[in-house]
Amino acid sequence: MLGNFSYHNPTKLYFGDDSLKYLNDELPKYGKTVQLIYGGGSIKKNGIYDAVVEILKSNGKTIVEDPGVMPNPTVEKLNEGVKLARDNKTDLLLAVGGGSCCDYAKAVSVSVNCEDDPWDKYYIRFEEPDCEIVPVACILTMSGTGSEMNAGSVITNHTQKLKIGHVFGDNVMPKFSILNPKFTLSLPKRQMIAGIYDIFNHICEQYFSGEDDNTSDYIAEALMRSVVHSSIIAAENPQDYEARSNIMWTATWALNTLISRGKTTDWMVHMLGQAVGAITDATHGMTLAAVSLPYYRMIMPFGVKKFARFATEVWRVDPDGKSDEQLAQEGLSEMENWMNKLGLTMNITDLGATESDIEAIADATIILDGGYKVLGRDEVVQILKESL
Ligand code: NZQ
Ligand code: ZN
């Protein structure tokens, strides 16, 4: 049964290889000063920066440069961006990059007109914004997080060894996002596959919970099949536009609030992965890949029917003569084969974590209770040890 819910997604999307031109339609709706947010320079190498700046200039905008958003944006960078926006009276925060730029723009958006310390207010006390929010827009260059059409914003605090996400309300979602699959073609292969696993795991996080029959799980299965299919093509030939365009679109639908409607969700792989990220600063998708199999093998007995369904519906395992347990195990083995084939990092050692980090990672792991098993501290430690 589907539970009760409301559904509203205010982000307008422009998708396709000519989608950047629609920036011209959107810019007149906002004030003169645009804070141009980007990362470590990839957009200068692949020409996206020049194309965006030309459109901003032809629309008479004043550009406030805000470069240097690092993967896993930090609290120090957030504070810098807030000051820049205050000093320049920014009217629009335009993120050009991956999830890190987009998440960072959202964190700045809720902090510019707020007197409290943003980290304490939003990431420790989990308060909602009670101040004017500066509008955010996104030109996406990497598929994975879904940040282009959701209200999530993840910030890392290295001093406190914490990486925490806040899912804000509709009013923090990008007003519009431009998704041109061609913009993702310059992505290094390692980042591409990390993004692919991030997409797949977002779907898993919303799929592995609950026992009821609901439409969201069927949509999730279709999305998972699409990601697996396109990922194999893209891993062979990263320049395959068809595969990359499908991956980009699935990423958006994997985490734009649709497939969580009317059901419970898990999100423990993300809690473990974020804790690994807080200690290692590793690539987000890889942190998820490194902890996933030990986690899913631990919780599988508590949700065996769903894991059996995952095997037959996503991986097309033949159910003939097999018990649910056998099917469930085969499904996870199929997933493991696929992950290895893509070339994902499958352990936290290769991400820079050692046995001596386990306690700190366990300390940083937030325990959620929506999945098939609520983990105790010992189980978190066990999963992390099995992930080494
Ligand atoms: O900084 P530049 O030079 O642009 O390089 C980036 C960065 O090094 C590079 N890149 C991006 N597009 C490129 C490109 N390089 C060449 N060509 C391109 N077209 O890729 C690297 C990674 O970028 P980043 O934005 O960090 O990756 P991603 O999109 O995976 O975002 C990761 C962040 O998003 C958070 C993660 O925790 C992490 O902090 N998440 C946000 C979520 C949300 N908003 O809902 C959910 C996710 O689960 C995730 O937690
Ligand atoms: Zn993720």
C-alpha cells in the first residue's frame, strides 16, 4: 500500500545537447548580480565556462566569480561563499559543475541572510531556514547526486570529522537546471563510474525497505535496469552519447523525491559512506561502493523477500527451484560482478582508511531506522572491518 504523501517538484529542467541556450530564457527572471560557482577548473578546460560567461554577459549580468568548490565542499568554503554573496548582494547563485557545486550553492543560499553559524544551524541542529533564501540554479557537468533536482546539500567539516547532509524544503531546490549530456563527456572515467554507482545506490536506498506492494518500487526497478544497461555501454565507450544521456536522466529521477513517495527508505549505505568520506575525503560514489556489499549481506536476512525480488527483477536471476535466500544471494553476487566490471573501488583501504580509523568512522556514522535492520554500534564496526 502506498502511504499518504504530497508531491511537488519546483525545479524546471532543460535537457539535451542544445539546452544551454535556455539560460537566456531564465536569466531575465533574476536580478543583475550572478555568483558564478564552479570547481577546480574543469569547466575552463572543456569550454563550458566560456559559453556560460558569454550568455551571462549578453544578458547584462554582473558576474561574481566563486571558483574552487572542492569535491565534498567544506564548511570553510561555505563561509567564504556566504561572505562573497553578502558583499556583492548576489541575486542568483549559478552552480556550474557536479553535485559539490550544486550542494554548496544551496548551503550558501540559506545562509546569506541568516545570522547564525550555518554549520551549527543546518548541519548540527538541523533547523530549517527562517531567512530569505537566495535563488539557486544549476548547469550540471557530472551525473550522480541528483542535486540538480533535489533539496539535498552535503557539507564536510574536517575539524569535527563529520560529513553531513541536510535535505531542505522545496524552496531551496534549484529554480532551474540545465542538463546537457555532452557536458559530462570530459569527465574522467573514474568519476563517471563513481557517479553511476551513486545513482544505483540512491535507488537501492529507497528500494530496500518496507514489505508493501507499491508503485515506487516498480519505478525503482526500471531505473536500476536502465542504469545497469547504460553503465555497461558507457564503461566500454565513455563517449557513447546515448548511454551518457540515459545515465544523466536516470540520475535525476533516482533522487528527485519521486521514488521515495509513499514508502519508508533506508539510507544506511550513505550514512556509512559519508562517515568514510569525513575521514578520507574520498570520492562519494566510491565510499558507497566500498561499504555496500558487507552492509547488504548483513541486512539481507531481515528483508530476504525484497532481496529475492531484486535478484529476479533487476538482475534477471532465474528463480526456478531456488529459495528466497538463494535468490537473494545470487542477486547480490550479480551486483558484485557488475561493480567489479565497472571498476569501482570495493574496499575502504584503497580509499585511504586503515583499521585504526574504524572507531572514528563508526563515531561519525549516523544510525537511521527506516531499513530492514537498525544497526547497533558493533554491527557498524563489523561492516567497516569487512569493508577494509
Ligand atoms: O572541480 P572540477 O574541476 O569541476 O572537477 C570535478 C571534481 O573534481 C570533476 N568534474 C565534474 N564535472 C566534470 C569534471 N571533470 C571533467 N569534466 C566534467 N564535465 O569531477 C570531480 C567530482 O565532482 P563533484 O561535484 O564533487 O562530484 P559529485 O557530483 O559526485 O558530487 C559529490 C558531492 O555531492 C554530495 C556528496 O556527498 C559530495 O559531497 N551528494 C549530494 C547529494 C544531494 N544533493 O542529494 C546526494 C548524494 O548522495 C551525495 O551525498
Ligand atoms: Zn549519493
